[in-house]
Amino acid sequence: MTRRLIQLFIGLFLYGIGIALIVRAGIGVAPWDVLTQGIDNHTHLGFGLITILLSGVVLLLWIPIRQKPGAGTLLNAVLVGPAADVGLWLLPANLDLWARILLFAAGLLLIAVATGLYIGAHFGPGPRDGLMTGLHKRAGWKIWIVRTGIEVIVLGIGWALGGNVGIGTALFAVLIGPLCQRTIPLFAIRRPAPAGQPILEPTP
């Protein structure tokens, strides 16, 4: 349990730092972060606070699809935003293009590692991932259809509000899935199986 908790908190903190790296890269951010930036452009509440508020709204959408949050779900909702704010405070803006490309690459890899860490701790999915898997289970739609549909909607709203859409947005959409497919089994913690059942290793 101690190792799982440590891995969870490290994963959530690194996830926020990864978001900050991509935001500071300035070549386009992930769809949900486009929405966060768009809302911030009009409300000036701050990136971290809006991330928390959006997580709360997404959790409300769990109710009709009968998803149940875990401890990791709630911690994800309240910790990733402040961690992103820490990263934005530490990282300078308006860097040269070559430096921003490096920031983007580092942020993408860090988010993939962080996803493997927090999911591998087995405390429940984040609000956005849980919405995706919940709709998949309730509606029977294929997971890629659900994910694509959600991200197209939030991307469109965020873009309309002035969020940063660019080549980085497309690269994130294309690369994050394959990267997480590697990191999730890599960092998954084995848990004891119920009596009489074999322990199954995570598979890619």
C-alpha cells in the first residue's frame, strides 16, 4: 500500500509538470488543456484552478453513467492542476523554438510515464479517463470512438475560446496512446489475486 500511494502521488505530480512543459512549449497543447486555456482566456482564474473545476464538472457526468470514483480519481482531480501551476511558475515562457520543441517532447514523455505510474497504482482512473471508460461500458461504443468524440468536442470548444491549437495538439493525439500502452504495463503494480485464482501479469 505504501508503494502504491507513493507511486500515485509521484505520478499525479509528474502529470501536472508534463502539462506545464507542453503549455510552455507553445506549439499546441492536448485537447483538454486547449479547453482549459480557452476558459482561462475569458475568466483569468488560472490554469490550475480551471483544471480542478473542469475535473469536478467531468465527475458530475459520471453520475448518469454510474461510474464510481476511487481515491486516485479524487486525488487526480485536485492535485494535477496545482502541480501544473508549479511547473508553469518554474518554467520560463517565450523560449527559442528549438527549446520549445525539446520542452514539448519532454512533456509528452513525462505525461506518458506519469499516466503509467498513477494508473499502475490501481487507485482508480482520472476523471477524464473514467468518463471515457464509463461511456464505453454503458453505451457499448468502441473505446476509440468515445475518446475521439470527447476530445473533438472539448477541442472545438477550447479552440473557439482561444486555446492554443497547433502541431503539438496533433502530435499529442497521435503519440500519447502508443506511449501509454508501453508505460502502463511497465509501472503496473502486481496485486494479490483472490484465493484460488492465479495472479495475472499486466499485458501491453
